[in-house]
Amino acid sequence: MDVVAQVFPQAVHHECIFHALQEVQERIKEVYGADYAETHPEVERLREEINHIFDARTKCTAQRR
């Protein structure tokens, strides 16, 4: 069992949206290269769609997207 879970058994972990989107960006660059927007425009569209999902004011909206 994780130490945080032992100390705070009722806590729910939430990933920071900023860091989640930063991770997406890093993975895309890792897989497709830094110039992916020019070489793989479909990936740029996917990145924009992922950003749109996280640009929701509520959890319900994000889940629906």
C-alpha cells in the first residue's frame, strides 16, 4: 500500500491537468518528433482534441467529450 494512502485512506488522487497535458506533449514529440505538426498534421489535430477535452469546466463535460 502506498504511504499516502496509509496516512490519508479517504484521499482521492487527481492528476494535475497542466502536468497531464505536458505529458501528452512530451509523448507526442518523443514518438513523432519535434516537427510533428508539419510532418504529421493528423497528430496535431489529435493533440488539439485532447486539449479540448481537458478544457472543460466540469468533470461531467470532460467525460462526455
